[in-house]
Amino acid sequence: MIPRETVDKILDSAQIEDVVGDFVSLKRRGANFIACCPFHNEKTPSFYVSPAKGIFKCFGCGKSGTAVGFVMEHEGYTYVEALRYLAKKYHIEIVEKEETAEEIASRQHAESLYLVSEFAGKFFHDSLGTEEGRIGYSYFKSRGLEDATIEKFGLGWSLSSRTSLLDAARKAGYKEEFLIDTGLCYRRDDGKVTDRFYERAMFPIHSPSGRVIAFGGRTLRSDKAVAKYVNSPETEIYVKSRSLYGIWFARNEIVRQDKCILVEGYLDVISMYQLGIHNVVASSGTSLTVEQIRLIRKYSQNVTIIYDGDSAGIHAALRGINLVLKEGMNVKVVLLPDGDDPDSYSRKHTLEEVQSFIGTHEQDFIGFKTDMLLDEAGNDPLKKANLINDIADTVAMIPDPVKRSVYADTCSGKFNISADILFSRIRRTREDMLLEERRQAETQRRREELASELARENQGKPSPAAQQVTAADVVKLDDPFLAPCEKELLGFIVENGRTPLEFDRDSEYFIPDDRPDTVAEFIDNALAADDVSFSNSAYRKVYELYFELYDQGLTQTQIQTRLMNSQDPDIAAVAADLHIDKYLLTVENYRRSLTSVATQLIIFVPKSLLAYQSKRLYKMSRELSVSLAAAAGPDEQNRILEKMNALNKARTVINRKLGRV
């Protein structure tokens, strides 16, 4: 909490014309200043700043307030964030409650990661001027980028040496641990530290406040064995699902135009920005997330999605529509001609032509879905009915009842169908959606209560994660050693089995496909690939019954109900335990995580499979060591030792992926 006297000092120091002047070009008119309003489009200035009164007022859109209010409105800050901004501007120290040693260490660690990232950004950018860096510079020029654009976005080149950044950072006094914690470097299996990025064109990613937090590196090789893009891993300062490429450069223009243009890639943003379209951001190769949409919502309620005209682009646009509407925002979609993306289209046309194309081809989701799916439906009445139901289900996502009503009427007129029928479908879909949200909220509340209770009960005892490994289960276990991992995987399946796992394009699990695997399919495919079935019969019975019901097309809730009401006491007991108690290790991960459920599943499901595989390999190695003692002769001993060595090597690789030493 900021002390009252500090707040008063900040308010007394803030000069309205000085604060507004940082964002708007002001012209003096008598005792006041005037400008074109930064909150709406206008050609004749109607935005006034009064130093005497300490306020701003726009007679066009009606917005007004103090210096703090301007920063809040313009930057999308909270009141406290605006005060911190002004305190920094006027060099006022904020002394709040006394920080603990852990809080101080955490804050200092995060600041160190920022400093290392900013050093790396400058290093990569400066490398463009080296002899080798001319390769990167030539690439950017071949994409039509001007020097001013390269400079503004801080584009760079990572040298071919595997330790160029590491060596430069060490020489500048930066610690190795921070290079690893930012993901700029990593430790290899042999223990040596090496650069993550080498011989790549570099795109720094900025936070909304303009600090470098991560990087994307593009190879210029045509070798298909080399990943086209390598991106920074998630860190303390960078969470991919909450970051938007270009938001630092676009946010003011998004506010001014009250519209955000959403594209997919780095060069899409840069080319459009260079052309003169400055309110553009990108999801950077990851599927659009709720957190990214909420970041846009800080600056505008209106989003225009411009994706490629191919099937992948259409699929991404369809998914993005539902997410944006569910957050109460307005969405329109523009599909570019097939074969074009925003980057190539911007380079082939003038600013006026691109703006005209966007203006004339923007569609609301009803028009977009109709154009995409009506041709496929043809004269088939069943397919046409499915299309109308699909659009009605999308309308149901909208939280504002007035907007829902308007869209339902539009859909009714477009398809010549009774509005009452549409409203009935929308109402049922919305009731199911809200019921599921309440169920999930209640489940999450129970998990948090359980976690808190366990934390209180186990003060001075082993951690819940450690207890999970040794705790007796609700059923008789055939293999207690593998039980924790099997229970964790089964928990993912029973709780979130039908949730799609939409991995980022740079993930090792990403497979170009129109339909991603669900959690259940991903786990089942992974176990089937290793020809593995659960060692514990109770878990195996639940697993087999789940997939039997899954294949019948039952919903996740229906499957959970069937499992908990099973006549087999083992199945009922395990299902109830998973549904209410769940696995403690994952409860801890969920409780500590601030990301969406979809993002959590993408992170934890593969890790759980790796942990299970590691334990199975360890168990096999342990069984071989017993066989070694009873081996008949040297030949058999050597054969067993070779198997043990291979298992240990495989386990080492898996453990490094899990981040274990």
C-alpha cells in the first residue's frame, strides 16, 4: 500500500501539461493547450488541457480527468499503476510495507532477468553490423524492411558461434544463472552452457511497458530438419499466453483508433506497421488465449482478426471468434486472398489499398461463418441446420444480452428461421455453458480449500507432493511405486479428457493437423506407442471404462457420472477420489499457476507422461540389477549391464527434459 503522504506528493508534483505532453503533441492557446484527442479520431482539435485547473477535457468524446486519470485511460493502468508511473517520472521514491527477504530476492531476480534480456537485445541488434551479421541485415532488407523499422523493432542477428552471447554477457559482468533463467542459454547434457539462439534472425518481444522479455529466432536455412523458429521458453518475466508481439508499439494507436488488428506472425506486424497501420499485434505463433484477449481489452473492445486465407488461418480465426466474444468484446474477421498473409499483402499494396481492403472485407462472425460453411452445406438441409446451430452456439458466448438479441435477430433474417427457435437454442447452450463454468469453479474452490487445509495440516511435515508418493491409496495397489504417476495421468483424463491440446507451432509435440488431440487421446497415443498399460488394476479398469464411454461419444460430465456410479467398487472409489481430491502434485501446480486451464494442460500433461516414463525405466533398471546378482556368467552379466546402461541414458535424457538434476 502506498502511504497517503506519498500519494499527495505524487499528485502535487504531477503537471497535467507535462504528463499529457509525453503522449500528445500540445499547442498553446492562451492559458490552455489544445490537441487532437488521443482517445478518438478527429481532424479538428477539441482536446483541451488546463494547467491552472490541472485537468484535461475533450469536447468531442467527453473524456476528462486529472493527470492520474489520463495515464489510467491512455495506458490502461490501474490507479496504483498510474501512481507508480508518475512517481517514476518525477523521481519520487515509494516506500511501502517492509518487504520480506524472499520478496526482495524475487524482485531483484526478476529485475536481473530484465537487464539480461535487454543486454541480449542490444547484443543481437549490434551484431547486424558485423561481417556475419550482414546475412541477417540482408534478410530483413529482402523482406522490404527499412533501416528505421529495423532500428525501431530492435531486430538483430545471433552469431553462428554457440557461445557468442554467453561470452559477451560474462565479459559485461552478467551471471550465468540469469542467462539460463531467461532461456537465452541452456546447460547441455555434458554440463556445458551454450547459447539457445545461433545463426538466426532475431525478433525481440517487448512487454506492454516496453521492456525486452523474450526473443524469437528465425533460421534462414532451407534444411527441413532445422526448426524454422526457436522461441524463448516461458520464464519468470515471460509467459507466452499473456504476451502479444508488438503491443508496446501498438497500444497508443489501439486506444486512439479504438480497434486492435490481430495477426499471426512477427513480420506481419512489422510490415503492416511500416506501411502505416500501427494498431496491429500478433499472437506470435501460439493459439490465441484468453489472457491475450484480456490484454487487448485494456486498450479497446474492438478486434479485427486478419489471418491467412488457407485452412489453418480459417481454423484459427474460427477459434479466435468464440474466445473474443466470450470476453464481451466485438470481433470482425478479414480473410486475405489465398496465398497471401498480412506481410506479403502489405508489401504488394499501398496504405490506402490495404486500409480499403480491410474496410470493405471486414465481416462479423455470422457473415464469416456463413461464407465459410454454407458452400460446404450446399442443399443438404441437415448440414444447413448444423451451420445455424453452430452460429447460434457462438451467439450464446456473448455475455451482453442486448448484443445476443441483436445477433439472433440478424441470424434469423439471414436464414429465414424463427427467432424464437434461435433464442431457444441459444438459451439451452448458454445454460449448459454457465452450468459447466459453475461446476469447474466449484471444483477449483474445493481444490484450493484442500490445498490450504493440507498446507495447514502438514506444517513441519513432508510436502504434499512428497506425501503423495508414499500415501496409501483409496484402493488396493498392485504397484505402489508407479501408482502416483498412474493416478496423475488418470486424473488428467477423468478431469479434462475431452479438452484439445493445442500445442504451439514451436513445440516438439506440435503436429500440423486440422484437429489437435484431446488430453485423453494424447495420453492414450503416448502409452500405446510404448505398448504400456497401467500396472495397478484399479487404475487400469477406470482407464479402460473411460475410453469405452469416450468412444461412445459421451460428454466429460456424463463419463465422470458413469464412473462414480459404477457397480465396480474399485472404479467408483478411484473416480470419486480423482474428482474430489485429485492428485496433490498437480493441485500444487494448478494452485501456483496463473495461466488458463488449457495452458496448464499443455505444460503438465507431457511432463506427467515423461515422469511416468522415467519411473518405469527406473523400475526396469532396478529389476535388472536384481537379475545381475543372479547372472549365470560374464556374458549374461555384460548383456544385463548393457541394458541397464541404455535405460540409464534414456532416463537421463528424460530427467533433463523435466528439469531434474
